[in-house]
Amino acid sequence: MAEKVKLAETRKKKGLSQEEVAKLMNMDKSCYSKREKGKTKIKFEEWLKLSKILNVHISEIYEPDDEQSIIFNDKGIASVNYFGTNTFYNNTEPIIEKLLNFITKLQEENRELKEKTIKNRTSHYSI
């Protein structure tokens, strides 16, 4: 993974330190620094949060990793490439929102299933 130059430059232009951005991202400075230096992959949700923190469009700070790339052009069309498959979108906002909602729903279902599994295990042993 490569260093995120656009992200670092934008952060500095906005007058924010790595520590300040890290706090807003709910992580410690070393975790954020690793992301900016390209040592840790930045998740898509984190890119969205960073764009909000820095008050810029995601295309102004985004730099792709090997597995995923998102390309925005002046017409607002995004090309998302996951492992060699190309998909084009005219308006990414609703898609992103739907994906985030779906992720949240999956996380909730996962939590419920874990709770149910734990409950079932304990009921088998409490005879």
C-alpha cells in the first residue's frame, strides 16, 4: 500500500494535526498515522468519515489500494473496481448510503446470532 499523500496534504491545508483527526475518527494517533502512511488499509467507511471531517468530497482525498479503486470524474460518475470487476455509477451517494445501511444491518444480525448461539450453548449445559 502507498502513502496517502492527498489525504495528508488536505489535512495539513485544513490546519489539523494527525492527533486531531485521529480523535475525530475515534482512534489513537498511531492508528491514524499508519493509515495515512499506507501501512494500514483505510476502510471505505473511514474514507467517508474523513471526507466529512475534512469537509471535502471523497474524490479530493481518496487514493486506491491494490484491491479497490473508486474513480470520480467531473460528471459525478464513479467507477468502482473490486478485484478486476468494473461497475459505473452516476450518483454514488444513494449507493453508499444503501451499502452502509446494509453493513449496519449485517452487523446487527451477526450480533443477534452470536447472542442466540451463546444462549443455546448455556441452555444445553444448565440441566
